[in-house]
Amino acid sequence: MSDLISVDECEQLTPEHVHDLYRRHVNRSQVSLMTSFGFGRELVERAEGAYLWTRSGRRILDFTGGVGVLNHGHNHPRILAARKRFQELRRMEVHKTYFSPYVAALGHNLAQLLPGDLNMSFFPNSGAEAVEGAVKLAYKYHRGRRHRILRADIAFHGKLLGSGSLTGAHQNFTFPGIPGVEVFPYGDLDAVRRLAGKDVYAILIEPFSASTMTACSEEFLRGLRELCDVHDIVLIFDEIYTGWGKTGSLFHFMRYPGLVPDVVTTSKSFGGGKSSISAYIAREPVFRKAYDNLGDSLMNSTSTTYYGFGEETATAVEAVNIAVEDDYPARARAIERVLAPGLERIRKTYPDTVAQVRGVGALYGIFLDGGPKLLDRVARLAPVGLARDPNFRVKLITCAVIDALYRDHGVYAYYTLNGANPLVAAPPLVVEPADVEYFLDSLDQTLGQGLLRLVTRFVKEKVAPRWGS
């Protein structure tokens, strides 16, 4: 057993050693992919707020927001203090025959903050589990007598077998999924009306699609509510990414007064950047009809091992309170007042490069495209394996910009893996206005180099040596 690595030794591993261990024990191809970027070849020494510090001493502005996890930023002091208190007091982590004050308080707080009778909560670990729990609730509500569920064409609800079958085509391989899934165009109420009927047990929708930067209209969402009321269909809003202020309201749907889904899901920043926790919150009549009897009281998996884990729920209690007390929706709107006009200015400056900018609050997508002429040039540069991807041009352009932002300006950004693959500007909600301005200036300077130069450098220096040309 002498070859086991200790925690102390983990902290001394070199990037090369980490890459080697990943290749042997995690995912070899992941190393090939991520080391195409500067951030894949560095290790982070510490993280605080909107910044990372690498072992080499670089300070990096993290404009990814942890892909939705870091509304509170890295290592928020109140989050750290709450977890430290839990540990120092030796609080109980898990025991399914004792009730948890943290689960009770968290359920109460969510009921206080959400509209209508969204009063009943379930706390698994991941967003995909929350989605599957919500769908399971809807199926049980109808006692298994209905067999169809509707979801949008651009949906992203997770990567498990169940949630993956409710997600749009984002993978190169088809897995088995839950039966009865039918698809409608995002935002098309007439299409939903044609599909809705007595055999539909649920409609699942993201009020704001964070993977495509597309929002449902108020008319569409209210139309869904009316349609579900008529046919007794369970309406599920997926706000895994957009909850806790990211788009300028506590949850995106809450910008529309009186609009209440039957179930809403949340995760990501719900755990304050430290806790792996998610939730679905259901309307009381829906939940009680499904599970409120002695025979079914444990069917929603409240007895599962990590449901309502002690330190996770204590962390979420603090994270929710911070988001409310520090008015995270207002912070997102303040970020938007700087970010939105700045991105529009860049779009006008580079009309042949920036095809479109869209988003809301602290969540924006920059859609890059160099046109057909660049396509021919890029095709000659790109490795054969990448060139087979129909979206390779946009992906390669966006990756080249991301790499230049990181290498030349110390800005960490990412792009979505589906649709038009926009570069995402989604900073933590603790970011300062000066940081947003720095991102905008860095993006402006990067695009000012010209896409051909950026892509050529990226392919020759980063992609070709790793993937073969």
C-alpha cells in the first residue's frame, strides 16, 4: 500500500504527473482535449471571488461562473464559515431515522421565497437527479395511467439515461431512455397544443435555455400554464442553471407575476460553489397526491443515501440566505448594464466576426462566425478528425478566441457544447464592474487580431501537435 498518494502529496503533484494519472485512471482523451488550451496545462493554487491564482503565479479572471455553479464566486467567506462551523460542532451528516434541522429549514426557506404553493422540496445531489425526480413525481401523480412527456427540441436537462433522453441531440451516441418522450420546437405554443392531450403526464421546459441563450416568451410560458391546467398536465420548469439571480430575477420565471409551475428544479449555485446539492420544489397538491401516504412516503427517495446530506444542506441554507440578503438578482442586472452595451459595441465593431450577441442578466452568448472564406482556410488547417464535425468551423474559431483570452489577457471563458456553440460570458455575481470592463477590453483586443491569425496560431501551436494533422 506504500504507493497510495496522500492529500499532502496531491498538493505537490506537477501538471505533468496529473496529466499522466488522468491518462491512466480517468480519461486519456480528456487530457488530449483540455491541454489544447492554456488552462489545461496549468494547476490552480487558490481561488477567491472571481479570480484564480495558478501555481506559476498568474492571476486569472474567471468569467465562466463555474458554468452556473459560482454565483457566489470561489470560496465565499460566509460559505466557508458555515461549513467550518458544521465541522467544528461535529454535526451529524447522515442518518435516515433522525430528522434534520437543516433539511427542515431549507425546505421552509424555499417555500418562503418561491411563489404560490411551491412548498414541498426534495434534495438530491445533481441537477439531473432533480429533473428525474420531478419527472418521476409527475408520473406518480397520474398513477402511471399516462405515458407521454413533452420536452423542447433545444432542451438540456442532464446526461443520465433518463435526463439524457429528455435532452436535445448533444451527443454522438444514442442511449436508451424513458419511453413516451415527444419533442416540440422551443417557444412554439401551437406545436405544444397539437401534442398535448389526456395521455401527457408532464411538460418539461427551461424558461431560459442557458445552452443556447434563448428565452421563452411570457406569452408562451403563460400559455403552457393554461394548457396544463386544462389537461391536468404537470408543468416542470428547469432552472438548474438560471436559479438564484443569474438572469436578473431570483428564478427566471419569477419575472412574470402570478406564473407558477407545478415543479421547479434547481442546482448549480444552490450549493454556494461548495456543496453538491440540488432540489425540486413542487406545488403542495401535486406532491401530496403523489407521495403523501404511508405506503408511498419513501418512494420519492428521501431514504436514499445522500438525500439531504448534513453539510450540503447547511451550506445551501447559507447560500440561499446570501443570495437574498446581497440581492443577487440586482447584482446580475448591474452586470448586465455594463456587459450588454459593451458586447453590442463589440458586435458593431466586428460585424464579420460576431454574428450575434444575446442573453440576459449575467448570462450572455457571443456567437462567432468567420464566413465561408474562413471556412476554406480553416479546413486546410484543421486536423482531419475535427474537420468531420459539421460545426467544427465555429468550434475552432471560438476555441481560438478562448485560448487567446486566456493566454494573452488572463481571462478564463468557455463555450457551450451544443447548438451554435457561443462563447459564454457568465461571470460570478460577485464580480466588480471593473472586471466586466476588463473582459470587454480583452475580448475587443483579441478579436482585433483577426480570426484567421487567431485560428492559425491555435491550430498550429495547440491542436495539430496533439491530434495529428
